[in-house]
Amino acid sequence: MKRIEQLQPLSREHHLGLVISNHAKQCANDVEQIAKHWTALTDYINHNMDNHFKVEDDLILTTLAQYQQQHPKVAEVMQKLTEQHSQLYQLVTLDSLSAAQVRELGTALYDHIRFEERELFPLVEQLFSEQQLQAVYEASSSNAKRIDENR
């Protein structure tokens, strides 16, 4: 899926999450497999996605709020994004682990990334001004930006 340049760093961060979550959705009922997948999922969410979620929560949601009156889809997307972030944070704090919980977290992460790529980002591309898109780009993690992006 073609993504505008300003959102490409956020999309790049999704790639690893899709790989990790897709593998976790297949987690066997084996202690080693459970630990391996759980660690990969929670490390990805707690460390790799910290700034990603901050950009979405603090910048994208705040900017989208301006468009709620003119575009009915905006409120629905904002609510879903908030609910999904909350669900992911709840799931990563579980104390006891099972293969079912690993698969649940893997599925939640996978579905969340797909939602962002298919619904949130196209809406942002449609509604945000060049200046608003640039603010998202600048707030995105430097690790996900390419050196040859002339910004």
C-alpha cells in the first residue's frame, strides 16, 4: 500500500509488529514458545512503540479532533484507536501467561496495525494539511526515517 512520505516512518514501524504478531498468533501451548512470543510482543509494544503511540495519541488524535464535526468517520476512528491502545496496554500487563493470551495479544496487535494502515492513515492523508503532516513526520522516531528523505 502506497503511503505518503510523512506517514512512512510510522508505517515502517508497523512492519516488525506485523511479523511478530503474525508469528504469535500461531503460538503453540509450549512454555518456551509462550515465553519467546510474549517477550517479543511486549518488548515491541513497550519499547519500539512508545514514541509511535505518543505521536498517535498526542498529535494525530488531537489534530483529528478538529475534523469531527465535518467528517462523521473521524469520531469512530478516534474512539477505535483509543480503545485499541488501551487494550494493548492492558494485555501487556498480564501476570500469568498462556498460549491463548499470547495469541490474544498477537491478534490485538495485528488487528490494530491493520486498522491504522487501512483506516487511520488514509483518513489522516485525506484530512491533514501539509503542515500537520509535517508535524507528524517530525515527531516520528528518527530510527524509522530514511537518511535519503529530503526533509
